[in-house]
Amino acid sequence: MDELVTQRPLGRLVAMLAREFTARTVTVLQRHGFTEAGWWLLSELATAPPGGLPLGEAARRAGLGASTATALSDRLAEQGLLLRQRCPGNRRLVIAELTDAGYRGVATVRAELNGLFADTYERLSSTERDSLTRLLTRLLDADAGTSSSEHVPLKPVLRNTTGRGTSPSGR
């Protein structure tokens, strides 16, 4: 099995691509004052429905632990990027929602990342991109083909991120 993961072309190529994409992404995030974990949390909140998301749900979607999301949300709230409030119907839940500054920050970073990776993606035809997206999504589906004792969550959750983050108000 080790040979399959580390020595065969697919495993090596996936690992090399992940390292390259991560390095490029981290460079952009650092330039804008974001951590990787903070970025994933903000990205999920940018695509949330009006009124935000329970912080635990945003953490799950971003592939973060609850305590990490809580600490991050404290810092991001201090920076004016998100608001946190108790849910009126269930005081145990904390609802997180981006501020206008949060939406602007996500839109700015997302545009820069899209520009940075455009040449990479354009090497593939539309059909090839669709196929690769479908195949990688299948590989990231943590529930497929593993028992619960083998389950290792893969993060972040991939989903359409073309929603609310495109305008300052996000609406």
C-alpha cells in the first residue's frame, strides 16, 4: 500500500500539486493577514445564507475543530471581519456572520487566488476541468469506501463558492 501512495505517479502527483497549491495560497493569505484556518472559516461564512451560520456548522464545513473555530472567530471579530451573536431560539448556539469588511476581504483574496490559478486551470479544457473536479471530489468523499475506524476527515469541504462573497454587502 505504501508504494501506491508514495511511489506511483498518482500519489506523488497529488502530493506535489497539493504542496504547490498550498504554497501559492498561503503566500496570498499572508499578504492579506489571513491564516489558512481563518480563510476557510471566512470562506464558508461568505457563502452562508442570510443571517449567517451556527459557528459549529461553519467549523464543520471549513474542516475545523470547534475550539479552533471559536478562537478564530474571536480574533476575526476583533478585526471587524465577522459578527457573533447568540441564537435567539437556542441560546447555546452562536451564530457567525461576515461583516461588510469580511465580505470585501474574502472577495479580494478570492479574486487574487482566482487570478493566480487561472493559468493553471486554463491548461485543461472545460471538459477536462469538469472531469478532474468530479474525480477529485470523489477522492475527497471521506465516507466512500472507509469504515468508521478508518475514517480520517478530509478538509475543507468542496462546494460552490460563487455566492454571496461577490459584493460588499454579500446580499
